[in-house]
Amino acid sequence: TQQPLFDEPETDLLLRRHDSDDCQRKIVKLGKALKDMILGQSEMIDLQLATILARGGLILQGEPGVAKSDSIFRLSKLTGLRPFKFEFNRDTMVQELTGGVSIRKEKFDGVEKIDFEYLMKGVLACDLFIGNEVQEAGSGVMQALRQVTEEREWQGRKIPLKSYFYTMNPSQFKNFKSADVDRAFGVYNVVSNITRENDDAVEAIMRMADTGVKEQTIEPVMTRQEIIASMEWTKKVTLNDVYDELGLIIGSFAKVAKREVTERFIVQSVKLVKANTFMRGRMSAHISNPTDLDILEHTGLKYGIEPSKAKGIIEAIVNNDDKELQTLDQKVIDYIKSKTQEEDEKVAKVNKSSTEENDKDDKDCGCEVGNEHECGREGIKRV
């Protein structure tokens, strides 16, 4: 395996420099800044932020002009994450997405040698990928795109991609392959929420029109390293107190949609709930905070369950007021809980290993306990 295309900061160093409380405050500030720019789309913005923190993918369907792509571009400017937008069509080739291949011919002792080098551009060099009209892409392009978005590597080299967003019109969504819908963390119907009743939004738009101000000056709210640190802190959120409810929700969605519960759907749901909890300033989800689970209503649409129906299922389970939903096969619930616990245990194991290694480094470095490291290491000497 070759070296990563870009040098990413080490996770442990990131978390030492940016603590969870500071990252959570910055995420709240980021959401507010974006909602001030994209009026009437608070729910969509929350889902986009959660998708990025979970390093997942999201399908946005809606008519032109509802800020499906614009919101991602503005988010990238607020965070320093590198965006790449691509318009798909039936003639799209893989090289257009990836930057193509450089071919060099050289002769040594009369023997011609041909070297191939992947240019690693486009989707291979971005943090956020925005694919418009992706349902038009051919099978070869989609196969390459799945490799990039699922494995986050290309030709043996890791790529910096954090999240991807597919946008399309509602009428085209039905043409999108179900396998690719399943790979996304959620599906969101984007509609314009600017109405006469939404006085603040209407007034803001009219004020911009009157003053001739079309574009707002976008000042970064977070650095790229801070948003990446937030992604790492999100992994450390625990779900111990909502295992039962999470299992019931996922199982209920599958039951209503007459689908099997897949490991992919469980892992996606776990990551979204963790991200949603982190955005609300907590490192542990709890049933006393039912909003931690609300974000799952956007995963139901993947299975044809409308958000209102999904929301009703979630509320019924959280409030324990619908006995019909409690009659799921216990084996299904146990399977979901075991997979959820596995995700938490993986993170705990990595955390423990990292802590032990840090303690060893601290012991070996020779600096004075309680003071800043003099050896060049970041932070305070702990042991």
C-alpha cells in the first residue's frame, strides 16, 4: 500500500489540541452561521452536519434553487474542508472524476518503458464531494464511485474524502439504484420553507434585495483540523443508555418496509446518533434526551418510509406508548444491540490502546510531571 495522498494530522495529537467541549461549541457556532446564510433549511443543515461528523453520505432530493449544493459549498468555506462538485451525465468517464492518468514513455538501452501515474485529482483530492444528477452515471463510473466513497482509497492510496452528497430532482430519485441508496446514511427531501409566515426569513431576503447585497462575506468558523477533531470526538460518543430504543427503531423500520436488518444500516444509524448527540453538546446518548434519536427519521426514507411515519415510530418507542411496535422478534433486537455494542467496543479498545501508548511516551520522555513538555511533545506531562 502506498502512502496517503495527503498528510492528515495524527488523531491523538488532534484530540490533545482540540478538546471535546471546544469542538462542540464550534459545531454549534458553525450550525448557526450556516443557518443565517441558508434561510429556512435548519433541518437539512443539521442533517448535513451530522453526516459530515459521521463521515457518511447523504442523498438530497429537491427542485432547483433550494440550496442543495450551495449549502455544502458554504459549509466548506466555514470549515476549510475542500469541496469538489461534479455534474454527471450518461457520457461521464471515470477519468473525469479522478483526474485521469499520466503516461510517460522512456527508453533505456533501446528498450521502451511506459510508466502510468494516477493524477489523484477531483474526487480523490477533496474532503466533501457533491455529485449532481448522479443517477445518470454509467455502471463503470458508479463502481469506481462506490470504491471511493466506501473504501476511501484509490489504487492502494488513501484519500482525504470525509463525506459525500448526491443531489437530484425528486422525479429522478426513483431511477437511482437501491444499492446506492442503501450506502447513503440518509435521504432528505429538500423543499423551500420560506413562507409568508416565516417573517424573519422573508424580511432578511427583502433587506438583501433592497440593499443590493447578494453574497455574504463568509468568515471561517472552524479550521479544517478542528472539524476533523470533531469527527474523531464523535466516534467516542457512547450509546449504552439507548441500545434498546435504537434496536426497536431499526427493527421497526425494517418491519414496516418489509426489509431485512442489515449490518450496514445498523452501523450507519449508530454513527448518525453519535453525531447528533455530539452536536447537542453531550458525549453519551440517553433516553432522557429523545432528540438524540430524532435524526433517524431521515434514514427511513431509504426504505420508502416517509419522515412523518418514521418520526411517529421513533416517538412511539421513546415514549413506550405503542405496544404493537414492541412485538418485534427478540432475536432481531438482540442482533442490533450486539452490533451496536461492537461499534462502541471497537472505539473503546482504540481509546485504551492510545491512552496506554501516550502514558508510556510520557513516562519515557523525562520531562517534569505537571509541566509543559520540554521535549517538543504537545500538552502537559501527565505521568
